[in-house]
Amino acid sequence: MMRKKIFSRFGSLNKSGRKANTRIVSLGMAALLLTMTACGQNAAGDLSGNADSVSDTSLSSDAGVSASSDLRSDVDADAGIGGITGADAFNLDDVADKELNILDDKYRTTYEIFVYSFYDSDGDGIGDLRGVIDKLDYVNDGDDSTSTDLGCNEIWLMPISPSPTYHKYDITDYKEIDPEYGTLEDFDELVSACHKRKVSLIIDLVLNHTSNEHPWFKEAANYLREHPELTEIGKTPELMDACPYLYYYNFSNEPQTGYEKLAGTNWYYEARFWSGMPDLNLDNDMVKEEIADITQFWIDRGVDGFRLDAVTSYYTDNDTSNIEFMTWLNDTIKSQKEDAYIVGEAWTALSRYSKYYASGVDSFFAFEFSGTEGVIASVARSKRSPLSYAKAISDAEKELSSVNESYIDAPFFTNHDMARAAGYFVGRSSEKMVKLAGALNLLMGGNAFVYYGEELGMKGSGKDENKRAPMQWESADATGMCQGPKDMEKFDMTYPSLMEQASDPYSIYNYYKKAIRLRNTYPVIARGKTQPVEALSDDDIGAFVRYGNTGLSSDSNDYIAFDENGDNIGVDGVISPVLGAKDPLYKEAALLIIINNADEAKTVDLGKWSGTGSSPKLSYQLNVGEEVSTLDGTSLSIPSYGIAVIK
Ligand SMILES: [Ca+2]
Ligand SMILES: [Ca+2]
Ligand SMILES: [Ca+2]
């Protein structure tokens, strides 16, 4: 099926009667071969058979993988000229033809996995750690020369410790693995399999509350039930000795907001989320010792960091105390592992979560940009302009860096608490919106997060269970497919399973893969700063530069600094082009990114901005369909919902 599709598209070039310049044809074939090889490895065995048989033909001599670097320079030099348009030109920016430049730091692309619904290794319908190991090659195969994997280089596992619930955000033992998911030995194996692939692994750290079935809470509750005469929990040595766990939680003998009645007693306990999740007393030094012990335990097992659950609830409505506690937590974890990565979940506006960066915690999720009403979805739906997206990023960068210069933004589009986009992007352009939204997330600076299944355009909204549906590897009865949460409603997915999407070059999956590869190709995307370029923008077109100088002094000709007009005044205030500047670490010191969220193709004269210089090159593009961007001199033609990256 794969081969038929590709050759029929190739055939259409001839039928359309376009001038068949020999060089272009051979370039097209080289790209075709790369695509086929990539897709063949990706999909089922019979497809790779096809790819092999093609590479046995005479084509391989001028189109082998070894030619890819030549091909790349041809593409850079000639992208957009020669009148290549439509399907055949799609392959010019094929994911396989760019050399990766992956830096080993905290600016990663992270894949969020809900183990329960990911992959089931033993046939009980529940995903497990061995299932994650089995599917690691899907996330990252550890081989930079292949593009058959997603290319994410960090994994965040939602809670894996024993818990009475399917979601496991209420823990009964912080230093164990839930038997549904496997064993500590499985976990150790997962850690080493990740590290072998240069994938870091972070785990959820749920510190606001435990399960009400945690032994700490059970001990405290039992003590109160057995001592009805107790009317006050004063810090007497006798009581602290008799039941230290009374001080692990917040008990009150009066009803209060956010408190639940403790059955069989006259006591109330703080439980902000639900009676099954009693809030911990984070002021208690014994609790802090437990926490330090827990983080040390997982660091000793090799985790690279933690995702902090529900940090605004540590001390409800008290940011000062939240920051103080996170400062302690950050210092504690980093004294145990200096380069640990920590990202906090503060589900609130930028104006509030920005303050939390004062704690020294590396990252907080960019809630401002996520979800149905966030910046990303609004731009994808054309409710706001792509220029406003660039401005929002630039504003956020200024705000966050003013609090902590070494902040690392943590953009994401959806997560396990949010409706998935396929449910709310509807109508004629819905698939384009799903793709564009994915790219807008992955084009942000920092450590970008992708929620499992987002890359397939999975659906799920309403009850939380629906947002955590089984990963759509293939049909529901296939080996390894999970059953999903018991109370999940029945609904049909909008887009096909991975199995079908893998072999379709225009699928959401292949689009995401290319967007992730873009991050892995140009380090400046995740690490640089953002300068909106109003001179090239209008209601539909948003242009911005992502730029960064590592180790370049301001005397260097390549140093980039902007004035208020967006002109580069890097060297002694002299205006000079930005594009083409080189950086020792990033290679490309600056990229111009153009986004078109109009319903039609647009033309942009890049010469309207001084930073473009005289020889811009189209170096990467993300397209929602067969139409591609082309660059003729400084005239860029960009398709509907297209993204062009110029260097
Ligand atoms: Ca299982
Ligand atoms: Ca790879
Ligand atoms: Ca709390």
C-alpha cells in the first residue's frame, strides 16, 4: 500500500506535464527512497520488505542514505526553485534528511506516559512498566541515524507507586511500584533502557497528599478513633511519641473549608481534592525527612528528576509558603543530585506561576499556552494571530527570566487533566488545527511536553477517564492494547491508529515526528530567545526569530542583539543581518520562523526585514498537507497552516 501511494504521487508529476528537469527528478527519488526506508522500518514487517526491494534497485547508487548530506546541501541551496511544488516536493524537507544536533542538557522534548493506558506486556489489559520498556523504541530508539522513532529524549511517568485508584495520584507506599505496573526490578530495567537511549526519566512526585489508605494516615486516624477523649493535638512530647503521624496531616476539631469529617471521630482533616487524599502537613520536619528519603530513594534508582504534582495546593492560597517549601525541596533534591531536573504543576495563570520560579525549581508548566482556551489552541483556531503567539512567548520569556535567569520554560498543549484537541477542533480545518497546535507547542523554548497519544490526534474529553484512553497502537483487540480506565465512556477516535498513520506521510503522527525532529535539529529552538518580527507579520502571518549566542562575545560579528525595531545591533550598534549567523554550540545562531494560519497560501517578502539579509535559505518546513513552502530570492510562498523555517 505504501509503495503504491508513493509511486502514484510520483506518477502524477509526469501526468501534470511539469518540466522534468533531470536533477529535480533524481532529487525527488532520493527523497522518496529516504521516506520509504523510514516508513518501512516504522510499520509492519511487510512494509520494510518493500523498502528493501526498492533499495536494491539502481536508484540506491545516487539516492542511498550516504548521499543524504549532499542532498541536504542541495535542498538548502535550492529549496523552492525549479518549480517543485505539490506532493513530490514534500519530500524535500523529509525528516530523514537533516542531521541532528541534540545537546545533552535539560532542554528536552518530553513524552508524558500514563502507564495504565500505554502498553500491556502481560495480557491483563492494564499497561505496565515492561510495556513501557517494550515501546521505548517508539519514543526513542537511541540511534540518531534513524527517524523511525518520535525523537523525544525524556519520559515523564505519571505515578507508579502503589495506590487504590487507577490513576495512582493517591499513594500508599512512596518507595514501591504498584503491582499492577510491575516491580522495582522492572523499574531499574526501564531506567537503564532509557539511559542507554540517552532518554532521561522523570517521575511524578505527589507531595500535597497521600492516600487515606497510606499507613501514616491510617495510624493517625486509628489513634483518634481509639482516643475519643483527645480534644486537642498539642505538641506534647507524650502525644508526639505515642502517634507522630497525627502531625503528618492537618487535623482540626472544627469544620473548615477544604476539610473532611474523619469517620468515627469528631475530627476533621484537610483534604483539598477529595476525602481519599488527605493533605500532608508540609511544615512538619518529620514529613520533610520522609520526603528527602523518598527523593533519595528514586535518585539512587537512577531517575533524572521529578514532576511536582499540584504545587499551588501545598499551602492553599499561600504563594509565599509554596515558594518557601519548593525552595527547600529544590535545594534538597539538588543536594542529592546536582543536575536533577524538576518541573512543577502550578495550574494557574502566568502572572502567578512566574513567581514560583523564585524557588529555583527549573520549570513550571506553561499553563497560559495550554488547553482549550490557551494561546496555542486560540492561534490554531485563528481566534488570535500567530504574531500574538510570538509576542506572548517573548513576554513570558522576559517575565520568567526576571524571576530566575536560569528558568526553563515547560510548554505543553494537553495533559492527562485536559480535553484532547480532536474533540474540540471540529469542522473542515480540524485536522490542520490539530497539527498546527502540536507544532506551536513544539516550537516553544524550554522543555516541551507531549502527552501520549497527542501525536496521533487521539480524542478524549469530559470525565478524566476519557482523557486517559488506551494508546491507539492498532485495533483494540491487538496484542498489548490496554483496556483503559474502568469508568471510561465508550467513544470512537477521530483519527486512525498508529499502525495506519505510520505509513501515511501526511498523518498527524508523521507531522509531530517532523516537528520534534525540528527541535532536535536546531538547538536554538529550545534554547534561544524570541524576537517577534512585525515587519513580516499581518493578521494571518506570524514571524519571529529564535536566536541565541553561546560563548560569543558581543564583539563577534555573529552576536545578536535587537533594538526596538527588531534590527540586529549586535556589534557596536551596527545594523546587520541576523540569518546566517553561526554559533559554536547551536551552529545556526538564529532561525526565522513564519507561521501562516490563514485558509489559503500566502506570499511573504522576507526582504521587508533587515534581519533577513540577502540570501535567506528555506531550511525546514512543516506542512499540513501536500502543499509546501517555496522560497524564490526573498519571496516566500507558504501554504495554509504552513510553517517555514528560514536560516
Ligand atoms: Ca499488564
Ligand atoms: Ca532514532
Ligand atoms: Ca496542601
